[in-house]
Amino acid sequence: MKFYRLTLVASCLLTLVMFLLVIIFDSLKEIYYKTPFFKIGLFICIVLIFIINYVVLELLFNYYGKKQVRTISEILPQEMVNDNDENITIKELGERFSDLNQQKASQIDMMKEMESYRKEYIGNVSHELKTPLFSIQGYVETLREGGVENLGIRDKYLERIGISVERLIAIVTDLDMINRLEAGEINLTVSRFDVNLLIKEIFDLLDLEAEKNNTTLQIQTLHPQIFVDADKQKISQVFINLISNAIHYANRQEAKVVVKTSVLKNKVLIEVIDNGMGIKPEILPRIFERFYRVETSRSRREGGSGLGLAIVKHILEAHNENITVESVYLEGTKFSFMLEKSK
């Protein structure tokens, strides 16, 4: 571009010099007498020379410019150029290169985040599995070293081995489910059912667990029956995970878990509310991540897999719904989601 501009300036200067020569010759009366149209003819020649020079320079510039673009295009990624870019300029190519750099930078950042998540995920899986495995190993070694002869020790350790095995099965089952949910391999079996009746059935299922933790279970609704269209079995799992979590994190004498249902046009709003320990604001955005625990010691003591809320999130997303959470630390937590109201 600089060479082109310098050449153009030189051409203009050359034209100006030739014009000045005409004036000088005219003042000296050396060539004027030959023909009265000499100056006009000479001026026209100068203009023609300028035009020809300009056209030639344009052609040369376009030729070498396109040659440079072709050369650059050969070494650029395929996504930056295509067959219709014959008239593309170096400036446009530079803009594309800048955009591509930004895209690649974003992809690199995403890959770094994914790598960090992968390492954390593998570490969490290893930790979750090794805890019950080490327990089983310790109990088996004790029994092999003579503990089996003591009926009291044998029965107690076999019971603990059974609990550890159940926990391993729960972890593997939850991992399999969440992987299949994310891969879209689990099909929903949508049916029409009364969500209030389902909540009461879940209450009956978790009644002993709630009684053990001194927690009261309550349903609040303005409608005796509310029918929804959803996968009943998977929505049951959503309720079990949410209500069970609320029971486990109750930390006061008068612990209460309330499930509210209300109708909003063609949707049914469901809220699971507890007055438990709540969740700190800084960890609230992470509670739906795999294996993330609000309180590690309590969760592991209760034998949870750490995948419950992640499964809840994916089940509701499979229903094209989202789940939200609101919490005040040491006061309580509320989970909210919607389901399609049956017509």
C-alpha cells in the first residue's frame, strides 16, 4: 500500500514537471511558433500518460495484492477462507484473522475449564468410591483374622459391609443415570398423574427418615388435586432427592419441610421449602454440580452419593424445565420448579 501511494505521488510530480516545462518553453518562444495547438496537444499527452500510469499501477497493485492474499490464504485455517473470496482484501483478511483469534482464545479458555472440571470430577469419583471400599476391606480383614468366630463381631461387620456395598451400588447407579441423562439416552414416559398425591406418597416413604431427624413434613396447596403431564417415576426421584436433602440438613429442634403446589395458567409451580441450615451465598451457584456437597462430613455420614441435585437438574431439563434455589444461611432453603399442567 505504501509503495502504491509513493508511486502515485511520483506520477503526479512527474506530470507537474512536464507541465512546467511546457510553460518554460512557451516563455522562451522556442517551440510555440511551430503550431498553435502544441500546448494543448502536449497537455493532452500528459493527461493520457497520467491516466495510463494510474491504470497500470492499479492493475499491478491488484495483481500483486491478490497474489499476496492467495499466498496468505494458503497458510491460514480453512474456516477463514472459502472459494468465494477472490476479491477479498488484506484488510478484510486481517479482520477475519482477529475474529478467529478471539474464537480460539475462547475455545482455549473453555478447554482449560473443562480440564479443570475433569480433574476435579475424577478426584471426586475416586474419593467417593474409595471410602466404602476401604471400609469393606477393613471389615473383611478383621473377619479373616478371626473375627468371624465371634458371632457379635461377625454380624456387626457383615451389616456394615452390606451398608458399604449399598452405598457403592447407589453411587454407581446414580453415575450411570446422570451419564445417560446427559447423553439423552433415557426416554421419558410421560403420563397424567396427581402431583399432590405423589407428594403424599413420597412423604410416606420418607416418614421414618423424617421422624429420625425430628422433622415435620407438610404439603400446602389450594387444590385437592392437581394433574400434571410428566414422567411420574423420574419426578418421584426429584421429590425424594429434594425432600431427603432437606431432612438431612435440618439442624434445629422444630425442623420442617413444606412442599407447596400452585397452578399458574398452564403450569404447576412446586416449591420445596425447609427451615434448615441454609446455604452460604458463595457456594450456592455450585450446588447442582456433580459430587458438590454443602456439608461434606454430614453428607458422607448419611451415605449420599453427592449426585442427587445434579440428577434433579437433569431430570427437569429433560422435561424442558429449570430448577431454581433461594437460600438464607442458617435460616432455610427453597427449591422451585414447574411442570406442565394436564389439560
